[in-house]
Amino acid sequence: MQILEDRRALHQIPELDDRLPQTVAYLTRSLAPLRCSVFSPIPGAVCAFFDFQKPDTIAFRSDADALPIAEQTGLPFASGIPGQMHACGHDGHMAMLLELARRLDGTADLPNNVLLIFQPSEETTGGARCICQSGIFAQYHVRAIFGMHLWPGLPVGTIASRKGEMMSRSCEVTIEVTGRSSHVAKAAEGIDALAAGVACYRQCMEMEAAMPPDIYRLLKFGKLQSGTVRNAISGYTRMEGTLRAFQDDIFEGMQQKIREICSAVANDTGCEISVTMNDGYPAVMNPPELYDRVAKLLPFTPLREPVMITEDFSWYQRTLPGMFFFLGIGDAPALHSADFQFDETVLCRGADFWQALATAYPGRSEELPCSNT
């Protein structure tokens, strides 16, 4: 089957960030014979526009970049690039979209034009944001966009989504505490950076735990380094963690509380404490109106809970209505693991769903609001 040939060929040429010359060449070569216009709005991206002479367009997106992981699957079509691997299923995502392209090529008419987006830099800098800034959605009158991700833990072939919160907003949190080291025998001469770091940690955890249980959020620290030897007061502590939530006001409120906690501990202990938090990706929030519209067109499984993993598809949802799906791959190895692989038969299920959605999604109608809360 061509969809499997595509997945296996792409699996052998994993490339990073937006430096995807072999991937771009394969996609372009595959799309060239089809009745679509092929173009690249940003470095590393490939887009294909199928014009059915309609006033509006719907878009389907696949990520295209890989990860800096040395593959350990033993597959006969394993990565041919040392230290790089499609360990997150992006090869499968691309194969499904290429299959959709071939089916669109054999379709006489659809309610909307269709734009396919093969996007770089999902794993790094957020290529979705650059796609949005390129202006192609206004140029091609795109009024909705859809994305899908292979998902371990869901039964094989299950397509699932969730209204509202689906994938979290995230940022890295780094707390640095500077005190003054001294021998423990003269502890009074020191300023204990370890004790101050522990106070920051405990109070941050208490703050998060005190929030209402119906608010989806997460604050965890996975790394703490402090001091140099056992018999000296620590002069420096560094903690690294992650903050995740969905609503912007919750996320930004927790960021502010972390800063306030650290400021108070600094005042109490005499330490200097700095807090650094990066921007990260927004949350993937499926607009209720779009979710309900798709649910009336096609069957899929509602997810009970959102996940605390991030996805830059959220940038599309800040620009136009967008809906994200999971495609179950059963008891597969974890995403981003060196032994990640999956049952390839699910790719046909994903392509079937995309084709059905492109066929059923209605033409021009009232605009839907973006999910930007």
C-alpha cells in the first residue's frame, strides 16, 4: 500500500527543526503529479492547495520534523540518519496526509477547497506560529483547520477528541537561589540557599495543591541541585520544573504566585532568588461550536480527561477555528522513546477519517469563533 510505503520512506529520513531537505523533497515529489498547487510558505514547510472552485477552504495539518534520538526499534526501515528518529509519529501523520492528497486528486467535487499543511519545527520552536504569520489562511480563505496525533494507550484505530481543554499550555520554571556558603561549624556566617530552595519548593507545592480540584493544572519540579560538600552551608540552589494549565488566567495566575512565593522567601532568608519562566505553547482548546459541528458529521470517541502534554497546533487555534484529534495505537511504546513504533494499519483509519471530514464538512456558513481563552 502506498500509505505504508510513504510512512516507511519518511521514517528513514528523519530531520530536525526546519532543516528538512530530504523530507521536503519527498513530499514535493509525491504531490507534484496531483492536481494541486504546491508551495512553501516558510522554510521546511510544504503546502498543497486543492481548488474545488469554492469560496472557502478547510485545512489539514501534519507535523514533519523528527527528534534527536538514536533509534532502537530494529525495524528494517529504521532511521538512516544517526542520532535522529521519528519517535513521535510524524512520519505516520505525513503518510496519512499524503494519502488524503491522492484521494482528493481523484475527487470531482467537495463543499470546500482543501489546504494540506506539512509543518516543520513542532518539536522545537513552534512552526505552527510561523505558518500562521505567513498569511496563507487569509490568502486561501481558510475557515477551519484540523490536526491529528498518533496516541499510545487508546485502542488501536480509535479516533478521539474533547470539547474545550485537550492539551495543556506549558512553560519551563527555573528557580535560582544565591546565598552565602560557610563551614557548618560557623553556620551563622552563611546564608543557607538549600533551606531557602526547600522553602520555595514546599510553598509552591502547597499553592498548587490548594487550588480547586476541578481546575486542570500541574506544577512539578524534577531537578534540584544545591551545595558542594556535606559540611558546608550551600551557597547556591537551582530548581528546574514545569508548569502546565489550560486557561490563560489560571496559568498566568500560577506564574505570579510562584514569583510572589520566591520573593517572600528571599525577604525571609536574605537570599537572592530569581525566577525564569519561558513562553511555551498555548493550550490546545477545541472550540465547542466546531466540536459540536464535527460530532454531527462523523462519529468519534469523546475523551474524558485532557492530557498534560503540549502541541503547537494551539497556535492555529489562536488564528482560526481548529480541532485536534488523537488516533489510538494501543499498547505501543511511549512517544519520544527510542523504541517507539506502532501498528501501521491505523494509518488507513486516519486517512479515512480525513477523507470523510473533507467530504462532509459543509460549505460557506456562519463563522466560528477562535479558541483563544
